[in-house]
Amino acid sequence: MSKILKQVIMCGTAIRAQIKGRKYIAGKTGTTDNYTNAWFIGYSPHLVCTVFIGNDDNSTLEMA
């Protein structure tokens, strides 16, 4: 599974999460069907990071 999720960071939807010199990071991005929420979960052998973005009123996220 980690081998697959490394590709998300190396050449997929989370390519901007790359950290120079770090080979052992992996992650997954996601959005809801109506783009009201977005999230990213990334991990390495020693750390895990989760980011969730959404509006309190459940409105659609603006593209930045």
C-alpha cells in the first residue's frame, strides 16, 4: 500500500507535498463529490499529518 501511496506524492495529486531529500513519504488526497471539503493525509516512518479544509456552512470551496 505504501508503494502505491508514494506515487501520489511523486507524480500524482499531492506532488506539491514533496520534500527534497525525503524518499519515504506517502499520502492521499481527497475531495467530496460537490467540492465542499478537501483533505490530505501524509505519512513517513516517523510522522503522520492530516489536513482537512471545509467551510462551516458547507458551501463549495473556492479554487485558489
